[in-house]
Amino acid sequence: MCYRQVSDLAAKSSEIESTKATIVDVIKKESTLEYKFPQDVDRILHYIQAMEYGLERQKKLPLSLRFIREIHKILLEGTEDAPGKTPGQFRKSQNWIGGGSLNNATFIPPSPSELYRCLDELNAA
């Protein structure tokens, strides 16, 4: 997969979380241009780093909980999203995407207890 494809996938993936930065913003930030970047450009850069790491790492490590935790650490570590979270570890509290609460969320992932059951099933597969 080429850098452009990885970058496009990273930008599209981050749209789920209402990221406002575009792939153009990422390219500008990586260049030497002076430009005021949206704060979430770093989020896309972390998505790109995690994607590149995962594509390389999969050559030596099969899909596993360890593999997922390694990529998660790269996604979050050193970002504005990291405070209060545990990069490289699975969550222990309920979260959601979109909306101000669970009542109006766009997406609600499994609860922590259900998450661990699902992860156990994935790990056994």
C-alpha cells in the first residue's frame, strides 16, 4: 500500500470521530510551509503512523491482542486525546462516538465486560 493510500485511509477513518482536518492539512504540516493547522492534523498523522506500523508489523506478528494494543498505543500516545486514556491498553469504561452522551451517540461500542468477551473470542479465532 502506498503512502497516499495509507494517508487517505487514515483521513477517512478519522472522519468517524468528527475530525475536521483534511489530508491536504496533513501534507502541508509535513512540508516546510508556514500554515496554521487544525488541531486534529496530529490525529491524522498518528493514524498514518499506526497504519504504516501495522502494515510492517503484520509481516512478523499475526493479528492478536498484542498487535492491537501496539497499534492503539501509536494512535493515542502524545495526542490531545491521550489524557485520561491508557494508550496501548484496552478500556475499562464505556465510551461512545458522536453525541454528548450514550443517549444520543452515533455509535456505542460494547461495554467493557462485553469488550473483553469479544476480545477473547477474537484471540481464540
